Amino acid sequence: MMELEVIAKALKELGHPTRLAIFKRLVKSGFQGIAVGVVQEELAIPGSTLSHHISGLVSAGLVTQRREGRVLYCVAEYKKLESVITFLQDECCADMEDIG
């Protein structure tokens, strides 16, 4: 099941404490995103480590990047986050209907 694999990849990436902290910071910054340098400064993550973790989030479709001049911005992909949450909640309490 393709959707299951896609969701599992997203959850795997979010399952790492550093990536989860990065993603949470990106979510906080909204649709305009945040400069990578600001994330690095705020979370005190070495540049190469941050790049590694961001690339994992990008590969899972949770983050996109854009460049403005010399500044690289990261933006949380809210639709992807919603699809993960929806997947987890989709059949909430479906078995309860059989009981009633």
C-alpha cells in the first residue's frame, strides 16, 4: 500500500528528536518559512547536521526549500502534515459503530 509507505516515511523522519524539533520550529514560522541560519542559531545545531536532518524532512515531503538571494528558507508542508494526521485519525472509532 503506497500511502502506508509514504506516511511511514514521514513518521520515521519525525520520529527523530532533532528532526522533530526542526519541523516544530518550521511549523511555528508559518507559510513564509524561516531562514536555515535562524533555525541553526535558535536550535544550536551544527550546519552539516542541520543540513542532514532537513534533507530527511525534504525527502519525506514534510519540508520544501526556496532560495532568496543568498538565504535558504525552509517551509513546513502543512498539506503533508495534514495527510499524516488524517491517515492516523481516518478510522477513529469505526469499530465502535459495530457495537451500538
